[in-house]
Amino acid sequence: MDLPVLPPVKPMLAKAATKLPTAEGLFYEPKWDGFRCIVFRDGDEVELGSRNERPLTRYFPEVVAAVKAALPERCVVDGEIVVPAGDRLHFEALLQRIHPAASRITLLAEQTPATFVAFDLLALGDESLMELPFAQRRARLTEVVTPSEQVHTTAITQDPETAQRWFEQFEGAGLDGVVAKAADLPYGPDQRLMTKVKHVRTADCVVAGFRWHKSGPVVGSLLLGLYNAEGDLQHIGVAASFPMARRAELVEELEPYRAQALDGHPWQDWANAQTAEDGEHRMPGAQSRWNAGKDLSWVPLRPELVVEIKYDQLEGRRLRHTGHFLRWRPDREPRSCTYDQLEVPVRYDLAEVLSGSGAAG
């Protein structure tokens, strides 16, 4: 591969904000919920680089074929790989694509084909564009990408009101928020030079177990549950990201709930379970899709504690990302922690977001 920008390249990142910035000269884009990917193309040679610099190329053969038809002969393009399913993005289907078996990858490439959404141009021909202002890179990106069913250029606006509308409406199509970029911004690999605003909500959840931290006998994460319509405690994800001192305190706080915890525990039959095919019922003892050797064993707790967490969104019945511990809720009965408390975004047609017809501005 002979390009002015060669893999691996760490993508430029964004720092989090609680509200949309409105400074002069900002561009706004929808924040896509997928795998960040930098495409390197040199003729028939294509590499799909990931955020952790490990190639995604073998997992998405249909994206490789699509970018050959849609991108210039020699270029480097930053973007996101997503999997549309109906009128929204389906992150769980995207996770299923990371599979060791080539036959499985081929099958899923046909059943759940992925799409590449381009949002920055790092190189074109023999020219590196990384030092150019973002406004110029974006203009050239629009000129050289040939949109197709599987390759799109992300919507963009300089109107804060339009960006705020995107933030409120596009979540129904599975998007993650809004990203703001300065017009004069050069491309800074692995630097948080952009700004992202994501949806944040709270929920009261049952704590039904925990995992030990990899560094020693302190709590790594709390296993969270909500009661579904049938009255079953559904495992929805974890709360983590505690300071080390707090992890040690949690050991003592959880100790009283460990006694006889597995007797009649709603998850007692799941201790050795594997992930369900649809990904909807991830069990606390299931194998990690990302690291087959990772220890996901868990310690059961009597499901009597309620915790308030902060989260961004759901993926099916589970938290899309790790929840953040806010406080214990001794005033809440565990059985009152149901899915009914969760806000469900209004549906929005993903096709309109991809085509740009719902993203004018």
C-alpha cells in the first residue's frame, strides 16, 4: 500500500459535553452508533482500520467491496461502520460480525450487511489533507464520494437549531447524539479535539450480583437487573467506573447480601449459560465476545438492593454502554424496578438520516 497516510492511524476523538456548543464557525454532524473505521484504499487494496488500530477488514467484506465502488482509487477516509435494520441502527447485529469463523462472516455479510458512513477525508491521491482545516476536508470529501446503498456521506449543518433537532429526533433511528467540529480544525489522531453531546438518563435498577476487579479483591462492576412484564428479573448490563477506594468500600457494603444468595436467585440457572443467539438475554456468566479468555464469572447477591444509575440508551433490552453509579435507593422496593420507568425514543426513519432528506440544514 502506497499512500501519504498509512495504517495504522488512531482516529480523532471527541470530548463529552452536557449541552450543544454554539460558538461561531462550528459544524454539526449526527453521532453514529457503530464501529469507528478509517478506510485506506490504494486501488484494489483496502484496509479497514479500527479505533484500537486492529484491522476490521476480514469482518466486513461487503464494506470492502462497497468502498471500492464509492471512494476514489487512492484515499484515506474516516467514518463509521453501522448495520441498519429496518428503520434504525442495530448495534447488536454489528457486534455479531466480530466472529472468528469465515463462513459465519460470509453468512452475516449477506444477512445483515453493514454500511459505511464517511465524515472526514485524510488523504487523496498523493496528498495528505490532515493539516487542512476541517471545512476544506469536508468540502473535498463531498466532491469525491459517490453515494450508494452501502456508502454515505454524513449529514452536516452549521445551524445550531438544526443540530438540536437532530439530537432530539435522530435517537429514534438509533443514533447516539451530535458531534461539533470547528471549521478550522486540523485532523489530530487520538486527540479529543471535537465535542460530543450524548443522551443521558437515569434508572433505578436491582443489584443482583457483582464481578471482582482484575487488580484484586475489590468490586469491578455491579450486575444490574430490571423486572420485565412477566415478572422475571432481566439482566440489563453493569455499573462500573468506580474509583479504587470506592471499589474497596463496596466489598463491605455488599457483604451482607452474599449469604445464601444463590438459593432461589432469579439467575441461578444462568451461572454457566452462554449468550443467546439474538443477544437479548446476555447472562452474567456468558463468554465475552471481545475476549474469549476474559473472566466473566460473577458473585450472586440477594436481589434486595436498588441503585440509581446514569445511562445513555438501550440496545434491545440491555444498556448500550456501561451504566454509572449515582446512589443507593433504600427507599425503593426491588420489585418496583421495571422497564416501565425507561424513556423510549420516538421512532425515526433511518433511511431519511442516511439519505440526508431528514437532515436538511
